Amino acid sequence: MSKVRVIIAGGGTGGHIFPAVAIARALQSMYPGTELLFVGAKGRMEMEKVPQEGFEIIGLDIAGFNRSNILKNITLPFKILKSHMQAKSILNSFKPDAVVGVGGYASFPVLNAAQGMHIPTLIQEQNSFAGKSNKILAKKAKAVCVAYENMERFFPKEKIIITGNPVRKNISQMNITREEGQVWLGLQESKRTILIIGGSLGARSINETIDRQLEEIISEDVQVLWQTGKPYYEQAKKRAADFSDKVKVVEFIREMDYAYAAADMVISRAGALAVAELCIAGKPVIFVPFPHAAEDHQTSNAMTLVECNAALMVKDNEANTELIKKLKTLLHDSAMQEIMSRNLKGLAIKDADERIAKKIFEIVKETGK
């Protein structure tokens, strides 16, 4: 096969960006010489994170529908049209053999344009409840890679491939001990550690609940590793100043493999990437799904694990009253912790990136490349 060119489109949050990067690295590793180009949305996280990972990215002038301020949507039709024209220009210039969509604002215009130009496309649907854009794109896609069963509710059955969600190699191949994680993060090895993560942008309801009930958590003789996200970081630092020996506040954790290794228990949003990583880490988890995610897919993600006795869940609007109650109950139930850990590991898929990379190349070969 001659040199293959692939565009990966999408982004917006770490939950889209890191799987995209994992797919890109798998393509490079399994098929040396593959030429890659990322396409994202201007002003979004991918425009900073993707170059940090060593990949080229081009940004589109695209945004999503603003539900909180309807007036801001006046220019949206023009942005959609402009982004479609920009996507066609990128496709004509780069001439990809395949285009992969990972979700996010840039994914739809690029895949839609590619399908109109008869360029093979593949969708990587991360969630257990598919969004409208992917349902539309799936009609002309060559394949839809999913992480959950029963996705024929949303996509043509013959196009579905269960691959799992790609995670970074440092997590999928994680072999760090708890002690190494504790030392790396400057924590006390003798204390049980609660890892609190609200996604790459933070989680307001989780942060505010931890803020209000920090003393009650610490009274359980635990220590807290609290990833706040940028918006809440300064407030959390002030709040935890008197508990510096028991609470470590960070804005963002890049070395999540060390954080998972150090943790004995986790409180997290239920984005697809977080769910995939926590299955591999196998640490008892309480999910607080973000209720405003498209189609409330985070609740659907969390419930899939809850129904397998692999996780607990607290609704976002009940976090203030229920989250710490459930945390304390779980802390004192070692049998439940063991069940959750075992069931999480049973759901883990560690080679999703390679499965998807393999399918991309199968699609390219089918076109006679």
C-alpha cells in the first residue's frame, strides 16, 4: 500500500481530543509513513492540545448552538456555511484517503464534506447514546466504531464495530504501583486517597459540593486529590489552604496514570473517556454525570456501568445532598469496593486505538489504495 493520508476531525474537550490522539499514534505505530492532519474548531481546546502532542491542526470557523443566549445564534448559519467551504478546501488540499470523526463541532462539516466528495469516512462514537450529527453521518459512513452494546438503536447494524474507546497508552498499558503514584503526587502513602475529577474543564456541582463539605470528607481519615479545572482552581486553593497536608488541589492532571494509580476511590463526571479510563484503572467510582451533555449521554454512560455493579451514580442536581453520603457509605463497604473494581476491569478494552486504526486501513484498502 502506498503512503496513506488521514484526516481526524473533531475536539472540544479532552474526551474527544485524547481518543483522537490515541488513534493517530496507533496509525503511526502500526502503519509507518501515515500522513495525518487534524481539523478542529478555532478557539477550542484542540487548537492548543493537539500541537502539544506533536500533530498539525487546522481550525474551522464553527460553533455549536448556544442554548443559554439565543441571540448569539444569529451568525450560526453563516458559520456553518463558511465551515463547510473551509472543510472542502482542506480536503481538496490535503487529499485524504479517509476521514475520521471523533465528535465535536468540527467533526460534522468535515465528514459531511468528505462524504459529498466520495471520500471514505469512519465515525468513532464514544458514548452509549449517540448524538444527532453522528446519526446523520452514519448513513454514508463506511463504519461506526462504538464502545457499547445495543448501538443499532442509532446506527445501521451492518456498519457497527465494537472497538471500545481509545485511551492514552500510558493508561491502557499502566503498570504504576499505588506507592509510585503517591510519591509522584506528593501524597501520604498511609492514607486512603479520594481522586476528584470533573473532566478537562472542571465540574461546578462536584467542585461546589467538595468545597462545602471538605471537612466532612477529611474526617474520614482520607486525603483528597482534587482536580478542579481552570474556573474553580483559585477558589479551591483558598478553601484547601488550611488542609495542605490532606488536600492537594490541581487545575489539570496531565499524568492521569499516576493519579489513577494513587487513588483508592474516584468521583468523576461520566464522559466516555473517563468511563473507558476508569474501567482500565479499576478503581471504585461514583459518577456525577453532566446533565446538559447532548442527549444527556453522560447519564446513559454512567447507567451502563451502574447496571453492571461497576459504579455508583449521583444525579448532578442531588450532588450537594447525596454525593458525600454515598462516598462515606462506599468508604466503609470493602466488599462493594472489591465487586466494583472487579466488574470495572471486566469491562475494560485496552486496544481500542489499534482496533480503530486497523479498520481505517481496511476501509482505505477497499477503495483500491
